[in-house]
Amino acid sequence: MTGRLDGTVALVTGASSGIGEATARSLGAEGAAVGLLARRRGRLAALADSMRADGATALAVEADIADPKQAAAAVERVVAELGRLDTLVNNAGFMGVGPVADAPLDEWDRMLAVNVQGLLHVTHAALPHLLRAAQDSPRQVADLVNISSTGGRVARPGTAVYNLTKFGVNGFSEALRQEVMGRRVRVSVVEPGTVATELGTHLRDGVREAVAQQVEGLELLRPEDIADAVTYVVTRDRRVAVNEILVRASEQTW
């Protein structure tokens, strides 16, 4: 069987678990060769082996995207070993929750480093390759998908800095979309609601319990639900640009 992304190369950040892992598997199933980027070498290696066993091409690349040199080197390695770059999915993220007044500053720093600076580092390194790939892609288009959040649309008490990062991702994405849309690079935002991932495992004691209580009784989204949305975006014909997809759990009110 031929896949809709045959002959293309994708890079997924935060690929070692959750939405990133599910997205990498989905893009690989569509025929893309996939660069898997994250910090956890063992998880990446296991995912790459699993994808190869399913017939996909996968390359594990360990890097911390908060470091601009590591981010750039990771992108260059994917291009060097897989030959090109047609699709970038900026998925890596960190969430800290709690009132501003007693929040630890290192938690804010980590959110800014990963959610904003990391996304910028990878985008800056990848964009020339995406622009080049759009000229000779078998699909005549390249894609950059940023994973944002409902937190990029709705500000709530206790999520102020996370909101700041995700509102920023949405604004950056829209401006970049307008810059490159005439060069056949599509920029899209996918905004997940509550998803059953490891994102909440980093929360502080006390905050973790409050968040768990907030979502108690909700049927959470699965990572595969968001991977489906990303795959939908990047498999459209070049005449179609899906700029934004909001995916909430069915009973989620925010």
C-alpha cells in the first residue's frame, strides 16, 4: 500500500511519549520517514525500533531543544540522514500550574525555555529546509504544525504563565503563516484540550491533586486523537490549508 506521505520526511519534537509518540507513529504509517526528537534516549530508541518493526523509517535523535545549538544540530542530523524535511511538528511542551504569587521561578523558566524558546529554536533551524522541500516535494507543499493548547485560547486562574506561552505560540504561528504561505509552506496550530499524557506528572504536590480533581469524571482525550488531527492537517491537498484545529474532550467546558 502507498501512503499519503510517501517520499517525505517529518520531524516530531517531544516524540518520546504522549502526543508526540502517537503523531510519529501516525505519520510513519502514512509513509513519512520520521525523525524522533526528545531528551529520553531509551524511550526514543524503543519507539524507533517499534516503528521500524511496523515497516516505517524512523531516526531517534536525543536533544534538549531549550539549547539552541542542540536544537539546530538535531534538525541538521535529520536532514543529513533522512535526506530532506517536509513536515515539522513542534510538540514538545512543559506545563506548570499554580497561583502566580507562590510559583517557583524555575518552573516558569522551564515553560518559557521549552514551550517558547525551544519551539523557536527548532523552527528557525527547520524553516530553510521546509522552504526548500516545498519546491520539490512530491506533494508540492511543506507543513509546520505547532501543538498549542486550549490554554492558548482561554486564560484561567492558576495557569497564567502556561497561558502566556500558548497564547504566544498562537500569535507566532499566525504571523509566520502569513510570511511563508506564498512559498507553499503551511503553518498550522492544533490546540488540544485535556489529554491523558505525562504532561501533568511534573506538577507540584498539592497542585497535582487540584488538577486531578478538576478533570475528575471527564473522559480525557487520547494522544491518538490529537495525532489524528495533525495527520489530517498535513495530508490535505496543497490547495487546502487547515490553519487551526481545536480539539476538546467532549465534556470539557474550558
